[in-house]
Amino acid sequence: MHDVVLSLQQVSVKRGQRCVLAGCNFDFKAGQFIAILGENGAGKSTLLQAIAGDLTYHGTMTYRGRELRQWSARELATERAVMEQQAYATAGLTVAELIALGRYARGEWHGESVAACKQAIAPWLETFKLTALAQRELTELSGGELQRTHMARCLAQLDDGNQSATAKLLLLDEPTAALDVYHQHLSLQQAQAFARNGHLVIAIMHDLNLASVYADQVLLLQHGEPCACGRPTDVLQPQRLHELYNQPMHVSQHPQLGVPMIFSEPHTNSRMTRR
Amino acid sequence: MSDSLRTSRLPLLVALTALALGSALALTSGPVLSDWRLLVAGWLPGEWQGIEAIHLQVVQEIRLPRLLLAAAVGCVLAQAGTATQTLCRNPLADPGLIGISAGAAMFALAVIALGKGLGLTGSYWITGGAFIGALLATMLVYRLAGGPRGVNIATVLLAGVAINAMAGAVIGLLSYYADDDALRLMSFWQMGSLAGVTWQQLPFGLLCMGASSFMLWWRRRAINTLLLGEQQAQYLGVNTRQLKREIVIWVALGVGGAVALTGMIGFVGLVVPHIARLLVGAPLPKMLPLAMCLGAAVLVFADWLARFIVAPAEMPIGIITALLGAPFFIYLLVQQKRRLHA
């Protein structure tokens, strides 16, 4: 249950001559929800794309003991899903049709019929409160509905039915950016529940409090390098967050949940100090 | 959940009926003899109710190959349009507008012009030239417009303008060497025509179009994932690099085969996929069969109109498709503009 799913050793990524990500050494275990935090341009999306198998990287990155480069797109299709930051609203596609696209690999190579596909996506429509919108076109959805649809698509993509023997990988780039408070929790609860079933979830997040509540580990990135990784209680310290975001932070403890509660404060001097 | 997927049967049925009606019309009407009984007479031995052997010969040797060609070209152009539009993620990317047909026409003409001296006069050489021209044009357009964030549609259309202009110039050059035969050829290449096609010319071009059509249909589910963008298609399990290469080759083969036999017939690849999408939605498994039938039906009717309007003369079929398609293109542009500025 708690074996290492994803292991990064000395992983670095270059864009042109510039090194945008360096010195990544982590072991991520099954069953965990990892939140990646950091200011804009810190390399969060780069890290996520590298893990998704999109970028050429240096160093070693193994997924379930095998070098990531050696996995084919076809093999990865049922094992890892990626929710991109930009949610596409393709014209002429309905909510149900988009989620069904998540089952592409299963239809193409695992002999899943259209009926079986419908059956597989129905619970995810239900879970994300999309059943009533199933026949709605994507272009008619609100931003939040669209984001939920993409999230449902990702989970449908990884859904093996009841028995999932292998640890899957769910990568989310700002999964709650467009959602209202209710649906933020709905989506993150689903991601957390998915992780608890023995899978690994890695999400880029901007809401520190949601990360504090849902993440088992938070990973802080600064200038393309990891600067801290650990449990939210240990990592989300006011001084460290102030340095990370260049913004004064007040951190206290939530009375019931016991997790850090973070409030960003205005700068005390009128002039914003930028590095 | 009762039925999550929009039903595509009714539109498909209508399209098939239209194709059947159009085919019957194309076979039974014309300057020699217009009589519905021609459909029946072919199955009966001997003469029947004044229909003579010569009339049946007209149907078999002139109208039938022409009908077959019209249906094949319409089907292939609609498929090629669907594929390029999905690849570019934009409904304006039509093989005619982005210069694939023009590239094919240019190279086919070059083969005709140079071929006389070199002895390469067979239809395969012309079709082969058209294929290479289409391939080069597609690769050029895609290379020019492709970027890390997908395809830039403005660049695609501008590249199309450039290639179309070049093809226009090459065809225009011909007019200085024109005898009557070549003048007729020019209008053929610019506006397209199915006139005078014989069984002997068909096999190689039909083979190319058939291969293209089959492969684009066979790969419809993979191409369908491109609706979510190249990156997400990769995440869903598609080897996008290879798929893009395949699409370019099959589109070029289909358009090359079509152009070599009929010249440049515009707007079919633009209008037909759009109508199919309106009727059954964007997913290719549903809209592609409909687009294929509709494309065939549209071109069969357009060809019949081309023969009918100025009978007993003929006008190039491209005039008809452009008259119907160009206003539609403007309508699409207005829609895109509205979406951008909404």
C-alpha cells in the first residue's frame, strides 16, 4: 500500500539554455495527496509536465520502478491522467462526450464497448453533479462546470472498476481555480478519496488553506528549486511562506481540524518589495 | 442515464437517401436522354419501351463513372476537411482554403507540362504529382503555423492564400501557351470539372482516394482525441507525433487523388463537416460517416446542377460549390469574430 510510486532523482529541466527546474529529489508514496506550492513562475507547471512525461528531463524519474521515458503513451493512458490548467471548451462536444473521451484507450485497446463506456462514466457524472448537464455542450458551460467536467474525465480515465491493483497517478494543475467554495471541497475530496484508494495525486495549488486541509505533503518550489517538502503542519510556517511569496503571512491553527490556517496580510510598508 | 449520446441515425438516413436520389437523378438525366426508365432498362435484356442500346451505353460509359467519381471526391474532400479541421482545432481549415488542393493542382500541372517531354503521360504520374504537391503544401502550412500551443489559424489561412496565389500564377502562365485545349484545361484546374471522365482514368485515382478514405475512417477515434488538443490527446494514449504525420499523408493522398482527376473543387471540405457537426456534434465516430455521405451527396447534386443549368453545355462544378460555399465561409468568419470578441 505504501510503496514508492514515483521517485525523482536529480531531476532537472531546461527550456532553451535556461534551467527552469533543478535538484528535484523526492519519493512519493501510494495513498498520498501532494500539493505543489510556489509563486508564479516557480516551476510548478514545469515539474508537473515533466512528471506527466511531456518534457525532456535530465536525471532519473521512475514511475512504479520503471524509468518514465520507457513508458509509452499507450501504457500510461490508463495509469495516469492529467488535468491541464487551461480547460478547453471544444465546440460541438457535450459533457458526457468529453468524459467518454477519457475512456479512449480502453475502447481502442481494451475492447470496451460504447455501452460499457457509458456505464463507466455514469458514476463520475453523478459524483461531480453533472448528470443534469450531461447533454449540455461544453461551450455553454460556466468555467466551474467545465473544470468539474475535466476532473470527472480524468477520474473516468483512471477508473478500472472496483479492483485497482496498481497505483495510478493523477496530476492536477490548479484543479480549483474556477470553482466556488462548495465545489472546491467536492473536487478535492474526490481527489483525496482517490489517493486513499492507494493512488498518488499531485496537484498544483494556489489556495494555501485548501492545501493545508487536503494535502498529506506540501512541496514548496522557489526559483525552480524545491525549498521544502513535508507535512503541512511542518512546512507551512509564517516565515517560510513570507519568503516564498514575498508576502507577510499570519498562520494559526484551526481549532477543530488542527491544520495550519493561513491568512495573507498586507505589506506593512506602503511600498511593495519585489526581488 | 437513458441515452447519453446524441443519435446520429436520422441525419445519416437522410443523407443516404439524398445520395441515392442524387445518384438516380445523375444516371437518368442528361442531354442525350432523360428518362427515369433508364434505371430499370439496364437490368432488362434487349430493347424496352424505346430505350435503345446507345442510351444504356451513355449511362454506363459516361454517367456512371462520372457519378462514381463525384461521390468519391465528395466523400474524400469531406473527410480531408474534417481531419484538417480537427488537427488545426478550427472549422476554417479546409483543404482548399489552406492550399492543399492548390499544391496538388500545381504539381499535377507541372507533371503534365514536363511529362510530355519525358514521356510520363499516364494518369499515375499526374496523380503522383498531385499527391506530392498536396503533401508538400500540407507540410509547409503545418510547419509554418504549428507552434507549442497548437496551430495558429491566421497563419494557416495566410499560407493558404500564398499557395493559392502561386497556383493561380502557374495556371495563368499556361494561358500564354494556350491553344484551345489548354484553355479548357485551365478552367478545369481552377474551377474543377468532372466532365469527360472515363473508366480508364479512374482506377488509380480511386485507389488513392479509397486508401485515404479508409485510413481516415479507420483512425477516426484517435483523430477524435485531438478535439482536446495535441497534449491531452497524448495523455489519453495517442502517439500524437505519429498521428499527425499519418493525417498529413492520408489527407494529401486523398486530396491529391481528387485534384488529379477533377481539378480544384472548393468549399466542400469546409461546408460539409460543419453541417455534419451541427447535426450530430463534433465527435468523429458519429459525424464522420455523416460527413462522408453528405459530401458524396452534395457533390453528386452539384455535378448534376453543373450539367443541368446551362444544358446542353456544362459549367465547371467549382462555380456551384463556390457559390454555395463562399457565403458560408463568410458566415463562419463572422461567427469566429463574434466568439473572439464576446
